[in-house]
Amino acid sequence: MKKYIVVLIISLFVSTPLFSKAGPRDSMRKAKVEELKKLRKDLYTQKLALTKEESEKFFPIFDEYELKLREARKEFKLKWKDKKPEDLTEEEAKQYLTDATKMREKEVELFKTYSEKLKTAIPAKKIVLLPKIAKEVQKELIAKAREMKGQGGGPAGGKRGGGFKGRPGMR
């Protein structure tokens, strides 16, 4: 009986956050990610000159759009990550082009859908500015992440997977 009680007590201690494997490095990383998320929101708010009301409506829609866009791109990248363009057979190259076209069609469809949704949150003129502002925000976030990485490991640490880089069909 004592043996079972000891095992139970040990398992309780091991399962508590105090004894978990997440160390100070993980909490630092999490804090940096949160800082980048806040910076992202601040940059969009500033560059689009969003009012508080616009901001409250804009971000849930825009975040959902970006998530779906990332998922579509990730699906494509996962399929082709281990392939090098110079090593593709003719059939694989044809399939790559078909997949790239489908992904682009998905991007266009998402843009249509979410442009309409965004019209309920912000004026059309601000929606038109989004692609340009998104590039500016991305550059600033990358610069900030690099700066943070120099301060003891950043949220974007680690190597990226191989395969085709960038947007499909844009080689």
C-alpha cells in the first residue's frame, strides 16, 4: 500500500508545472512571441489608422484569414518539401504546377471571401492597402525577431525545412 502512495505522490509532483520540462528558455521564447504578436497588432493599427472599434472588428477576421492562408500554403509546402526542382521528373513537375495552381486559386478564393468580410470591419480603401502594409509589417517583425534572437534565442529559432521556397510557381 505504501508503495502505491509513494508512486501517486511522485506522479503528482512530476505532473506539476514546477517539475515540468518547460524551463526559463521556453518562457522567454513565449514572452518574445507575445511581444511580436503585440507589435504586429500595433503596427497594423498604426499603419491602417484603425479606430478602436475598427480594430476590434478587424483583427478576428484578419487573423482567421491569415491562418487559413498559412494552412493552404503549409499543405502545399509539406507535399513538396523534400523535392528539389532539378530532381523532379516531368510527371512530378506537371503535378507540382497543378498543385501550385490549385493553391493560388485557394489564395484568390480566400482573398475574395475575406475581403467581403473585412468590408464589415474597415473601409474598402484600407482593405486595398492591406497587401502593401502586410509586407511592411512583415519586414518590421522579421527585423524585430532577428534583434530578439541576438538577445538569447528568438521565437523564430531553428532551421527551416528544405524544398521549394517562397510562393509556388514563382521560381
